[in-house]
Amino acid sequence: MRLRSLTHSVAAICAAGGLALGWVAMAGTADAAPDRRAGDVLGKVTGSTTFNCTAGQFPSFEYVADVTVTAFRETDGDTAVALVGELSDMPGVIPVSLGKAAITDELALDLGGTAATLTGDGNTTLTAGTPFSVPKTFGELTTAATSVSAAVTTFKYALPSFNMGGTCTPTSGAALGTLTIETGPAPTPTATATVSPTATATTSPSATATATESETSGPEASPAKGDVDFDCVLEPLGSEFEYPATISVSGYREEEGGDVNLQAKMTDIPGISPVAIDGDMTVELVGTVGGEDVTMKGSSKVVEDPKATVPVPTLKGTVATDEDELEVTITSFYFKIVTTGLTVEAPCEADETSLGKMVVGTEAPEEEESEDPTSSSSPTTPPSTGGSLPQTGGGDAMPVIVLWAGAFTLLGVAGLLAVPQVVSRGKHG
């Protein structure tokens, strides 16, 4: 009897202990659940996608991107799903430094057989040969499913300030895997980024009104403008020529206390080429603004007849300063034109020349206003149309490279681009 009673007591103690351990295990499981969710396991899929990208007339290039897609719905059963897409930096395919620039992008996905397009915009920094970031993209999907298969269809990007951009098509790694849709509020970046495209559409008119009010209450924005005489050497031939230019530099801030965005316009480069030009041009203008060293840069497509003047694209840059009136000086200019099989460049130097004071505005200058220096100094020269000027000859005209080769053969390297002093120093239109 005593043995049976002892056995029953031990069993009771073990049962109580097991029950207690069970409660501990259940409590541990309950505590672990929020940690797993906080680890952001749900709602995200990541993969490595290899793209083949084409960008206008530039050579195609490969872009290996880490692509991440996140999906959220506010409540269980909600069919409205918020999407966030993120790609790693693009490769350093841009050969020249262009500084801080606006960029837009678009990520097209196949989500469980439904097409979804995510868009984004922001700023990036373009440094020669250096990878550059692309903005996060945002979109929506309508589905009651708790998970969908995710695959990349295309990726596009654009740099509006430089009229550049491209389309990237997956060659491998398009399938990212299964995207589980998380229930709960979207993360903070979604709210911030969703405002970005909306702000462009909804706040644009009011921003214009704000800028107008600011201009009426503060000093009127005005550019610094003056004449600069450059002494240039055309390489690789060592031909010297003079470039008397009228230069206008304007500046504006997007917000109070922010950096000043600079825009410079210059009169056309003299018509020194004995053959037609059909290529891509990059330019740099160096000087100081408010005592700070600055380099303003630009690029364009150039299609011009022999001996025709060459329009200079708008040059852009930034300077960090709180001042509203800034002295502008110019010290040098550089341009390079790349055609098929031939690159021509010209460094141009000048004595440090003041353009006077620039008054900073609150909005970007109008494009039509930026053409004033060219039209006033060269009234007989038709304005640039972004590379659409007519060429000599028909559609089957001899390619530019053949013209260059013929000119080298017939005239000799030393005399190909001998430049007459067609413009006297100090004379400006």
C-alpha cells in the first residue's frame, strides 16, 4: 500500500512538472512569434538578376543587380497590396562626371501572372566610371492571395537633365521566387516614397505660387553675364584657335538654406571643322561662384555641317552657400566630341574673368530664357534642335568616319584642322 501510494505521488509530481514545462514552452513560443515577424522574414523576396541594358547610341552593357521586392496589405483579406522594389547600384558606365542629377526609374514585374509596374524618382551622383544608385520604386497590386510568384520583366532608368536613359532586359535570374504578402502597416520608406511621385503631381502648381510669392518679397533673380576670351588647342592635332564666348550663369535654390543649383549658357563654338560632325559632345566650364571653386558640366548630341558653329549644351553644377548674391568668375573651358573611330577634344584657357554678380532665385530658369546668349550673339545662326539639323547629302551619305579618313589622307594630319582666326578677340555679338 505504501509503495502504491508513493508511486501515485511520484506520478502526480511528474505530471505537475510536465504541465509546468508545457506552460514554459508555450510562453516561449508566444514570445518568439513577434521576434520572427520583427525580423522581416515575411513580405520580402530577393534575387540576383542579370540585365542587358541598351542606352540610345551608347554600347549595350551588363547590369548584375540585387533585386528586392516587398509586399504589404493593411488587414487580412484586403486586396490592395503595396509594393516596394529596390535595386543595387548600376555599373559605372558613364565616362564623364556629371555631378548630382535627377533620376527616374521603373521596375516591371510579373506577380503570379499579373503585371505590376513600380516607379520611383530621386537624385543620384554621376562620377566617371563609378557605380551610381537608383531610387526605390513603388507600386500597387490587387490580389486576395497570401503569396505570389515574383519575376522581373524589365527595368528602365532616365536622366532627364541630360536626355539620357536606357532599358534593361533580364538575361538570367528573372525569377525571384515566392513573395509572401505581409499583413500590417507598410514600412516608413513606403510612406516617404509614395509621397515622392504624388508630390510631383499635386504640389507642382502650389510650388510655383510659393516661388512667385518669394520672388515678389525678395530680390529679383538675375544671372551673371559677360564676355570671356578663350585660347584653345584642338587635339590630337595641336591646332590653336580662339573662342570668344558670351557666358550667362544663373542659380536657384529648391529650398531655403539649400545648395545653389547652377546653370550656364554659352555662345556657339566657332565652326572649325572642315567635315561634317556627327557625335556625342561633353563640356566643362570651370570658375568660381561666391569664392568657391565650381565645375559646371553638360552633354549633347552634335550633328552639324562642315564649318558650322557648334551649340554648347546647358551646363549644370552646384555650390554650397547661404548667400543670395554671388560673384562669378570663369577660368577655363573644355569640350570633347566622340564620333565613330575618332575623338576630338579642346582644352581652353582664359585669364580669370568676372561675369559680375548673380542673384539667386527660387526656381529653375525657363528654357527659352536660357537661349538668350546664343541668339543675341549669333543672330544668323539657327538655334540647336538637339541634333536634328539637316546634313549634307542624302540618307546614303558617306559615313562620318570615311569623311574623316579621307580628309586625313588628302590634307595630311598636320593641316586637317588648321584654324583661321575667323573671329577677332574682344568682338562679341
